[in-house]
Amino acid sequence: IVFTYSDSRIPPELIFDQKLGEIYVIRNSGLSVDNSTLNSIDQAINELGVRLVVILDRSSQKGFDFSNVDQTAQKLADGSAVLRAGLEAKNVMVVPALYDMDSGKVTFGK
């Protein structure tokens, strides 16, 4: 899963060199965690066997700040029992990432 902004300047398929349909992409405004997002994540984990959730934020002009992505990861785990169980069982990972819109590079967090 790539969870990112509904910003057309952040195309996960192009960023990660994948064809359309090869990445389960969830987009919304501001990486907001709502029922639609949580239900989509639960479905992808339960029905499609997804084991990796990448939270893709934009880097700021100040540099790389993972605080928004880390907060989003915590909200996802708090809101989804399916994701939380996968994290506890260590068969699902959540990885924060920042996309530099100027260079096109992605920096992954811990």
C-alpha cells in the first residue's frame, strides 16, 4: 500500500517505477486518517495479503521532517485493529517516506 496525498505531482507508480495496478494506492487530502482510509487498509491486508504500508509525504523546504508521517502511522495503527494485529505479529510493516518534489528522490524513515 502507498498512502499519500491526492496531489497529482506525487504519482506513486512513477516514483516507484511500477505499472498501473501494481501498487495499492490510497490518496486523500493531507494524509488524513478517516474510515475510508482505514477500511481500504483493512481490505488490502485481509483480502489481498498486503504486508507493506508506505506512508508517502512531501518533503518541506526546511528539509526532511518525518513528524507528520510518524503521527499518521500512529493514527493508522490506533484506528485499525487489522493493521495493529499485523504489526504486533510482525507480518505487516509501516514505512514512512518523504518525496522531494524538486529532485524526485524518496527518503525512507525507520
